[in-house]
Amino acid sequence: MKAPLSWIKDYINLDGIGIEELANILTNVGLEVESVQLVGVEKPEGKLKNKYFGLPWDKEKFVVAEVVEVNQHPNADRLSLCELNDGMGIVTVLTGAPNMFPHLGKGRLEQPLKVAYAREGSMLYDGHQPGQVVTKLKKTTIRGVESRSMICSEKELGISEEHEGVIELDADAPVGMPLVDYMGDVVYEVAILPNMARDASILGIARELSAALGRPLRLPEEPTLEKGGAIEEKIGLEVKNTELNPRFMLGMVEGTQARKSPYWVQRRLSLAGMRPIDALVDATNYTMLEIGQPLHAFDYDLLRERAGGKPTIITRTAHEGEKIALLDGSEPQLDTQMELVTDTVGPLSIAGVMGGGETGVHAETRNLLIESANWNFINLRKTLSKTRINSEAAYRFSRDVHPELAETALSLCLKRVQEWGGGEVVQGVLDDYGKPYVDTVNRISAQNIAEVLGQEISLEESIGILERLGFTCWIEGNELVAKSPATRTDIETGIIGQRNLIEEISRVYGYERIAAKRLSDELPPQLGNPDLEAEERIRDILVSIGLQDTLAYRQTSPEREARLFIGRKAPAGLAYVRLKNPITPERTVMRRSAMATMLELLEYNTKFRPGLALFELGPVFLPVADEILPHEALRLSIGLTGAWDVASWDRPQSKAMDFFDLKGVVEALLDGLHLEGVRFQATAHPSFHPGKCAEVRVGEEILGVMGELHPQVRKNYAFGQDPVLVAEFDGEALVRLSNAVFTNKAISSYPAMVEDIALIVDESVPAEDLEALIWQAGGKLLVDVKLFDVYRDARLGESKKSLAYQLTYQAFDRTLNDKDALNIRNRIVKQTKNTFGAVLRSS
Amino acid sequence: MLETEGKLQAELARGIEGLQAVGNVESLEAWKQEFLGKSSLVMQTYGSMAKLAKEERPVIGKAVNQLKVGLEAALAEKEEGIKTASQQETFTKETLDVTLPGRKPRRGRIHPLHLTLRQIYKIFADMGFQIYRSPEVETDDFNFTFLNIPPYHPARDMWDTFYTDKEGVVLRTHTSPGQVRVMRERAPENIRVILPGTTMRYEQLTARSEIEFIQVELLVVGKGITFADMRGTLNDFARRTFGENARTRLRPSFFPFTEPSAEMDVQCFVCGGEGCGVCKGTGWLEILGCGMVHPTVLRYGGYDPEVYSGFAAGMGIDRSTLMRYHIDDIRHFRNNDIRFLEQF
Ligand SMILES: [Zn+2]
């Protein structure tokens, strides 16, 4: 909402309050000032907390002037030469403004034209460039005539984008007066909170200021309306559904004219962001901006013509298949939920949203019918959600307007149409107020206030605040009784009503005056956050190994995730959480695969670094049959590619990482989480190289899968030559199986014995199984087994391999001797022979 | 006998004198041969001890021992000197250009938003707040209705919502649904929790606006919780986050799930309130929205608003992290460009 200061001042005395101070007061009562536009006025001095823009009008250079004669430019048809009195004498000013042409060659004007005049050297906005470009007014010669100064349009002064003609000021503008003194202004753009829609009006803003400053509000003079009377002969009214249309009023002005409004009206509308049209439309818009009640104007004669006699206005919901062409040319689809204003012939407007083009005001309108109505805001919002129409009227009605305002607005609007457009107000108004609004009454004690705020505010002070906001208040016993003003629908009853009042009292009292305290209530049971702690442990371990933590977008597309599969063909029937209103085709669903995310992260980053080691811990979204919400399954993904080491000036890059680098990272992680009974097992997976893929198990449970990306899948991504290694884990299982507490192993103080043995076995014997048996056969004196070589050679035999281990023996109670070692070794050799046919390789 | 003693004494003097000329390992070896080798006076004297008269032996024995000890001590001292000198030479040869760059180890880092989260967890943990997490895909009821935002309420305009193809299921627009979830789980116990997590809003993706972002809310429910308590708690949080002298201000605001509602600003930590690019010249930074839990929300959570009260506050951590590190583009957080992440 844009509020010109000059307009606010119609309703409240703001003497002694600076431009910046006023902005801060507005922000502090909940009307956050987003920007301050300076219209001709100098920027305030000192430290400013608000955003300012605009152009000052130099008092010496910009003045009110009068054009006394308009003559034709000798060499150009489209230019005229104006004889102008700027208060210091007569000067000739050149202009191309079309609104000077009607006065051309009329000699001395009977009624001089008051204009905004800029002298040579003025800084103003260039009227011929788009947007606001500041330029200095310099002497030029146009077709043989010298021009030093100019008559200004609104665009040149920064009032609006209007550059069609020059401004014609009101006749009472004093010639020679600095323009800024005559019509300089400040426009506050305030954000209207959803619960303060009543302040989407100048009067609403003034009312907030009145409460905050403790200064009285001056309400506009509003002639009393008589119900019924002569108007009943002109028009009929029928409201079909008072729930949807609680109030509908009609008033009329005859013999008026759609001429220009006084300039001060046009200027206020422009500054408030609405385009001035003519006196009739301007009167409805001006009143809406002033009061917050939207109005609609019909050309009465067109209605009469349609009806072929006395017209009747009928408000009702749309019939199936009905149509209307709106003012903006659109033709929205109507349905039976939508409330319309119609006549006996058909729809005239979508109620509270936008009028039809057929019966609106036009240049020749003489007899004007004004609608001032109230609409059910919920129903109206449904209409808006379907038609997606934006209008100033819909903006206000969709936030609920008090039905009492319909009467105030109609009264003010009728008066203005008559003042600005001429004509006579038809006696009486039609008023169907089928659902009178009952203003709420709440009771509140000083204790109620203190219990919510933790701060005593006296009932006297509270009454003062509420009364200035328009509440009617009195005291009963130790309670304040407050009747809500007939401008507001947001104050409820009961405990919520009390809260509403406390909010009103406290925001005007000032949040800054409420002293801070520390929580003193009893602490709730301290439950701890074990899952989160385990997740953070996963992050810490991986980071300590040297991997980078990342954070993934949840939204992706099935096409992106299909890259995980050969030929980008995902298995059929993958269920997704799908978005109804995706923001781009790349983000249409919630992700199912953390591995897909990881591959994208690796792909994106390979061009920046020769080696990458990333991980990501976050949810995937798996729809569950018969459940409303998906399962948000925690996933850990790890991705490696390129070299682990960074090359340095004297040492080359290490080899590209392979499967065992990934396995090492995974082992270190699982070791750090103190998982017990972890096993790696070769497996098949559509995304991985068939021979370089393993699943990680604990018992029967599969924790995750890891491997090198399948060459065919790799083609779906822009990777270089290095293997791409990825692991994806079930994060919930990791968290559940991880042990924050474990049994620390004792360290023996007796020396250890170390010896190497090499065992020849069939290729088919898994290293893991052989090692497990070594451990088992070694007994408790075997404390470490380290595979240090895998060797294959024809001399070993067909399909044989030799695995060399370094074995460490150690006891806790004595120093072992050669005999001990021999015993252990013999056991190992014997048992591995029995189970796997292992042969001890002699060195 | 005296003659022999004299010879031995002269030998010591000669030895020490000879040692002075020794400057390297080779000449030291020659000196050793001459004075302590097989044909040296010392060794020959030892060798001829048997031939000496019985009464001469102790005297000569003592003298030759003294000579040997004297020579050896001198030798040891000389050896030490030569060793130090040659080591010095080696050091000079091995001297590095210490300004050459070090070899970079691979270093893992926590994502910047996770760093911010951890800091917030820590601060609130100190104040007795636990962590409560809830779904990112939510029902319309939890995301809106239970938070006092019934269907078609004007307040729904405050959130640009992603809807799913399932009726009544949305991507949560804030972490507030967790408020009602935690209340329903814990009622009638007192509550002090923070609710962190990813939230999503239908917005244009630009350098300043994201469709996904992380929020942290706090919720306190108990008997006699007041606006003043809220102010105190949030001030403490601001001081812990922005420094002991951080100044805050509360402005009226509107959230359907709180009443009264407020917006808290903290004095710009970049310019100290003087006005700068980060605070857009205002000297203040908007950091969180807050308010007293609306009676309707308490009721949906299973608490009687006549008996219980509470406050809630919520902040977006993407924006505050952005300001903290002067990050120019909010999308960096989820694009995970390694060149960005490596800086933390
Ligand atoms: Zn700043």
C-alpha cells in the first residue's frame, strides 16, 4: 500500500514529526515501511534506517506558473509556444504537449492554465527515456526556436509514468510558489500484514498513527444516507444469498460528466499507484483507497437499455455455462460457486473482483449507478484461486471487509462524484443488509494482560490505546470491556478475543517496553537426541577421513534419476512423491535415490578438482501404499573419483582411486561407528560393474551397496577416465546399529611375536572366509592378522592364489616363546588345509 | 725410572699439542695411531711392563695410566668438535626454502549450513532445549489447519506452497508442523524444543531466493510462559550468536500461529548499526519471527490454553549464514560446488 503523506495528514495532525521518524513509527506498529518515495522533497538528514528514492525539486527552479497564451510554433505543427507567467515575468516556453493544442490561437486566455514550470538548469527525469533517468534541463534550439525551460509532465517530476501531456494544476494554485511547497509529498510504501487488511487504506494507516501517537483522528465528513426514496423508481435490487453477499447498496448520480478530476485528486491517485481515469472512476478509486471499501460504477443508461426499462440488480451465483467479458478483456470460466452481480439479462460483474466491459463507465456516461457491497471473503477466495484475477477490489475483499464500511464509502463516493463530475445525487439509496455484522465484545483484566506479556500494563493505559484504535471501552469491576470498532472483523471472542486485544495493546504500547526475563518454569524431562547424535558422528568420522560434507536438493525428476540405469531406463513402476506445481521440469518429484544425487554432485565437480571425495546424509522419499505420507528414509551416500592425494610441486598425483579406496573409507566409517559383525559380499546391482560391487551386511540385514559405476551407466554422465566409486547406505540402520559405547580392548605389556605365512588356495576361496578361519584357528593368542600380499603364478598351479599374512601373537600374562608360535601356526595350517585345502607356501 | 716417567709426561704434552693441528677425521685417525696405536709409547710401555723391576711397576703403571686417560680425554673432546663441525656442514647443505608450499593433505569439511545448525543446537542445548524433527512432506492439516490457517484463510497467501499430486499433502513450507506433532507427543509435559529442518517454498530460484532452505524453530510450552520470557530467551540467543553486546529490537508482525506476533531484528554485525550493504543501510538485520503460541494451536496440540501458554520463534539459517560469510549467492549451499565448500 502506497500512502502519500499529504493524504494521511487529512485525517491526523502530524506536526513536529519528521519524515524518517514517521516511517519508524509505522514500522513499529506493524506497518513495515518498505520504501519512502520523496516527491520533490529533500532527503532528511542524519542516519537513515529506511530506503529512500526520489528527486528533490529545487525551490528556485521549479515553480507554479500560468500559461496565458498558446501560439503555434512557426516551423512545426506539433509544437506550440506558450506565453507563461512564472511570477517574475512573461517567458515563452516551447511544448509538444497535446493538452495545450485546444488553447492554440485563442489569444489571451480567459482562464490561464496553471502548470508546473521548470527553469533552465533544473534536475529532472528525462521524459523520453524509459524508467527514471535524471537529466539537467539545458538550452536547446528546436526548429529555429530557442528553448531554455519547460512545462512538466508527471513523469518528469517523478509522480507517475505519465508523459502524454503536461500537468494542468488546479485553478487556485498560487503563481510563483515553489512547486515543492505547493505539492511536494512523501509516499510511504507499507507492507500490509494479512491480519491488518483494514489498514490497506489511508484512513486505516491514519488510525494506527492516531493510536501510536495519542493524537485524535479526523474522520471525513460523511452525509447521512436515507434508505429508499426516489432511487427505488430508478432501479430494483435482489440479493439471493445473504451468506455470500451480506450487504449490497446502490446509490445514483444523474447528469454527471466523465470529465477530468481536480488535479490534486489525480496526483493522489497517481502517488498511491492508481491511474486517474475520469471524475467518476476516480471517485470510486479515491474512496476505496481512503476507506478500504471497494466500489463499482455502472453506466445507468446502458443498464436501462439492456433491461428495456427499469433495471433490477440481482446478486447470485453463476449458472452453469454462463459467460462474462471483463473490463480487462478476459473471459474467465464461471462456475456455480462464483458469486456474480447480474441483471435480468445476465452477468454484470464477478462480485467483488472485476466488472464487465459492457456496462462500465465511459466518456459519455451521464447517469451513474454506484455499487457498494460486502462479499463473503472465503467464497471470493475460491473464485480467485480459480480465475487468478488480480484487482485492487479483490485484494481487499479477499481479506474481509467490515460491512459497515459499505455505507460510509457510498456516502463519500456520491458526494465526490457530484463534486468532481457534477450532476445531482438521486434522493435515497438501496440497502439490502441481510446479514448485519455483530461487533464482538471482550472482557479482559490487568492480570490477563500480565499473564501473557509478563509485564503490567494498567487498564487505563490499555483503554487509551484501544479507544484510539476505534474500540468502545468501559470498565466493569476489575475488567475492561471492549467493543470492537465497526471497521474490523479480525477481533474474535473468548480466550482468542482476549489475545487479539492483548496484541493490540502490546504492539501500540511498544514491544520494546516489555522487559526481557529468563525462562523460569520447570525444565521438561531431558530426553537426549541419540539419533541426531549418531548422524553427526557419521559426519564427523567421514570428515576426519577427509571427505566433504554436502547438502542435497530434495527435488529432482524421474529422468534425472533414470541416469542410474543402463540406457537411462529405470525399472517400471517406481513410485514417486510428485509435485502438482513443479517450478521447473528438472524438479518434478521428491528424490528416491541418494546415489543419483551423489553422481550428479561428482559429475558437476569433476571439472574443478582432480580428485573428489564427497558424502551426503539426508532423506529420500518413498511412497508407502495406503499411507498418506511417504517414508522419509535416511540415506548416506559416498562418492569418490580421481586421485585421493593432491599433487604437490615435488610429488606427482597418486593413482586414481579404485574399489578398495572406497572400501577402506567404508571400513573406517563402520569401525568408527563400532558396528559389529560387518561382512562384505559380492553382489549384482544394475548401476555397478558386475565384478566390482559389494553389499555390506550385518547378519541378514543389508546396510548398503557399494562399487564402481557400470561402464554403460557411466555413459549417462560426463565423467573423465577415472573410475567412479559410489556407496549408498541405509542411514537409519547405521544409526540403529552404531554403538556410541563399546568395550575398549586391553593392551598387553608383554612383547608380541610376529611371523609371516603364505597360504596357497583356490581362486574361489574368498579372502574374507580364509581370514575368518585364521582368526578362529589362531585362538586367543593371535591378536592381529594382516594380509600383505596376494600373488598369482603358474607355478602355484591352475586357478591358485597365494595369500601372505603377517600374524601377531601376544599373551597378557607372559612372554611367548617359539614353541607357542609353532603351535599356533600348526593349528592355522591344519585347519585351513582341512577346510579350504590350503597349502603352506615354503619361502 | 725417572727418565721413563719424564718421557711419559712429555708424551702427553706432545699428544695434546699434536691434537691442535688435527682438523678432520683423517688426521685424527693418524693421531690416534701415533699416540694410542700399537706402536705408540703408551702401548709399548704397557707391553714392556713385565720386564720392569717389581718396585718400578706400580710407579710406571700409574704414570702410563695417567698418560692414557689424558690422551683419551683430549681425543674425545677433539672428536666432539670435529663431529659438530661436519654436522654443521651437512645442515647447510640440507637447508630448505621454507617458503615453498606444504603438501596439502585431503581435508574434509562440514557443510556450512550444518556448521550453523551445530552452533544453534549447542546454544539451545545449553538452555535446556532438545531437538525434535518431523516430516518434510506433510499433510495440509499439520502444515496449515492445525496452525490456525484453515483452508482459504487469507494467511495462506503468506506461503507459496508446493503441492503434491496427493490431495491434502504438501511440501512443508515451514518447520512449524513439528510444533503440533511434538505437543501431541509430549502433552501434558512442559516443552522446550528446537525444530530444525529443510522446508520448501514455491519461489523463483535466484541469488537471493531458494526453493529449499533450512529453518530452525523453537517452541516452549508450560504454565506461565510469557512474552517477557520469549524476549529474554531470544536476547540470550542473539548474544550467544552475534556477541555479548548484540542489540535486538522487536517489531509487531503477524503469524497465524502466534498472537501477539513479532519480528526480531539484531543490530547489523557487519557495520555495528552504521548501515552497510549487508543490512541495506538500515543498521538492522531481520533474523527471526516469533510470538506467543495461538490458543487454537495449543488446543490442536492437546494443551488447554486456559492453563498453558507458550512461545514459538522461527528463523531461516540460509540467510543468516549468507550474511555471516558474505556469500553472494544462496544457491551455493545446495549446488555444492567444491570450490565453495572447500573454503569452510
Ligand atoms: Zn550493516
